[in-house]
Amino acid sequence: MKILAVDDNRDNLTVLQAVVRDALPGVEILTALNGQQALAAARSADPDVVLLDIVMPGMDGFAVCRELKTDARLREIPVLFLTALRTDRESRIKALEAGAEGFLSKPFDEAELIAQIRAMAKIKQANCQHRLAEEQLAQRVADRTRELEQELAERQRTEQALRRREESYHSFVSNSREAIYCTEFDHPIDTSLPTEQQIDAIYENGYLGECNQAMATMYGIPSVQAFLGIRLIAVHGGKDVPANRSTFRRFIESSYRTVDSETAEITPQGERRYFLSSDVGTVQDGRLLRIWGVATDITARRLAEQALRESETTARALINATRDAAYLLDTAGTTLDLNDEGAHRLGLRKADLLGRCMFDFLPPQVAAARRARLAEVARGGQPLRFEDERSGRIIDSCVQPLLDEQGRVTRFAVFARDITAARQAETTLREQMAELRRWYQITLGREGRVLELKKEVNALLTQAGKALRYALEEGV
């Protein structure tokens, strides 16, 4: 325990020290002879009790007490007034108003003094505990306030981020060129049902719950509001379209997720359109709640593919119908495609030629000549027609270069016709014409014979598919 005794009379301080040390062994007693010393000692030592005289020069005890009680660091130190002056009721009231915790008159009773000191020490301890509790409470309040402020700031940041994300989401959905939609259900779909029953339930309960303007535009609907609520079974043209049921079947069997699944749908105007969709279902507690999806209108592509297939079919029929051998080669001579006559001409199957170098199936000299011809076309980028002989056959070939966007030759279309028979016919015709001219010279002047020869010449020319040489009168 630490006690500060304040009295301008040194003898009084000596007596007080003796009494206190005798009753409270080990106590530390500090002394001060005036108010300034008392305040300085209190600030430096923080005593448990201040024993304060009232009448002192300069600053009396009341002033010292008021100063102690106005100092936040000293106000918890109990003050016990000890004085022989003005022990009336007024002085006691003034002492209490100054903030004192006790009042003893001189001469004091030693036992009462010690009891008061002990009581004052308990008050100090209680004050300290109360202050500590207040400080701890204030700290907890401050900590909690800081936490709440941080939580509030974090919540505000989160709300701002959510608002920004929501704005970004709505902006993305509204401005997306792809259709974005959400299929809702009158009743959630039981995912434990067999797949086909789930598909039937999706069609029976499904309707368009949300979509963007791109989705409405794809269906020819002027606004999103006019499109919302439309039944799924209506836009799919019923529940039994094989392609659509197949899409839902993959969706269910792939844990309610699909990527790039094609559906055929019907617009309110009755037009059939094709969509490529990626969907993800929201499943909770064994129930399919909704389906979010993104779709692209591929109707134009489907129609173009269909037209291309028809064009390819037509082209294939035309190429196979010709008596010419047709080949599609790359710049290295690899066979990319060919017709039936092309395979027959080489005595092989189409499967044996596709992906193989055409020159591997030709005699070396012919292959070298063909390579040179293709190289010439590749350099000039212009079509080339030529004849050559292979295995005793005369082949009339035409090479058409195919160019890319940069004008480079990337492939060759080769058409080859066997003109051996035609050439033999031409040779025979020339020989016959020569023979006729010889006989014409021999029979010159023989009008009847000449007419017969003219007829024979015209007949031969007709047989060869050439124009008539002699104009004969009708009936002759």
C-alpha cells in the first residue's frame, strides 16, 4: 500500500507516519508540506490514499482535493481529510463537495484512522477495477465499433460490387447478339423419373421465364415482354420432334448440362428455325428448377449446308455421268477426290486412290510429263490442255487451277478423255478419203460414177460426224 500524507506541519507528518507504520507494516508513506508538492507526488507515485490537511499556506486542502478530482489520472485516488479546524457540518459538506471520500477530525482515533485508510485503499482498488472494466468495455466497444464499421464498409463494397455485376449482367444480357433465356416450370421436374418421362414433364411444365431482346428478335417478336410466358411445347412444335427430344435426352444424361446442342423450333409465324444451344439446369433436392441457356440462330447455316449438300450431290452426279475421268489433286499430286470413271481408267478402286499420289500409278515417263504440266499450271495460274499417250492410249487432258483468296494455286481439277477411238476413226477417214480422191481421178469424166462417189463421200462424212462436202440435188 502507498499513502501520501499532506500537512504543512512536519511534526504532524512525523506522528502520522509513526501511527501508520505501526499499524500497517510495510506500508510506503510519502509526504508533502503544501498543495503543489502534494499534486506533484500524486502524479508521480499514484498513491492508494491521500491523507490531506485542510489549512495550508497558498493552496488549502479543498483546492488540492478539487485539483485531484479534476485530473483524469488522479481522480480515482481516495482523499481522507484530517484537520483540527472547522469540524462543523459546513466544513464536512464542503469537503464532500470538493470530492473527498472521508473526513477525520484531529486529534483522531488511531483505530478509526487505520480503518479509514483500509477503507480508502479498498475504494482505490474498486475504483481501479471499475476504471479497468470501463477501459475494457470501452476497448470492446471501440473494437466492435471498428469491426462493425469494417463490416459495414465491406458490405457496402459488396453491395456496390453486386450492383456493378448486376448492371454488367443486365448490360451483357441486353446487348448480347446471342439469345439468352431461362426456361421455368410450373412444377419442378422430378429427376428420379425415367428420362423419357422427364422430357414429357419438361414439355408439359416448361415456359419462357426470362430472355433478352436477341431471343425475341430471333423469333420475330417485337419485344421481350411479348415473348415471356410462351410455352416450350409451342416453340418446339410439339413434344415429339426427334431432334429436340434427342437434345433433352443428352441434357438429362449429361447431368443436366449440354454444349452446342441443336434444336428445331417454330416461330409464332410458323417458320421453322434451327438453334445451336448450350444449357445448364438448376437442380436442387432432386428437382430440376429451371434451365438457363444461350442459343445461336443457325437457320441460315443449316439451309446453306443443305444447299451445299444438294449442290455436291448434283455435281457428283454430273461428274460421274461424264465419260471423262475427273480428278481433284493437290499441288503435290495427291488425289483428293475422283469420279468412278477416273478409278476405272486406272483399273483401281476409288478407296485405293484417295490420299495417294496420282503419279505413283502412272508409268515413269508419263508421270514425269504430268508433273511438268502441273508445275507449269502452278507457275502461270492458267488452264492447260494437252495430249499424251499412255499404254497405247491417247489421252486428251485439261488441267484447271483452283486458287485461294491470295490467288495462289492450291489444287488442280483434271479432266482426261480417251480419244484413241476418235483418232483411229480420223485416221481411217483420212485413208478412205485419200482412196476416194484417187478413184475420183481415175473415173474423172464418168458422170454416173462421180455421182456415186459423191454420195459415198457424203455418207462417209456423215458417218464421221462432219459436214457434207457435195451438195446433191433432191431425189438424186
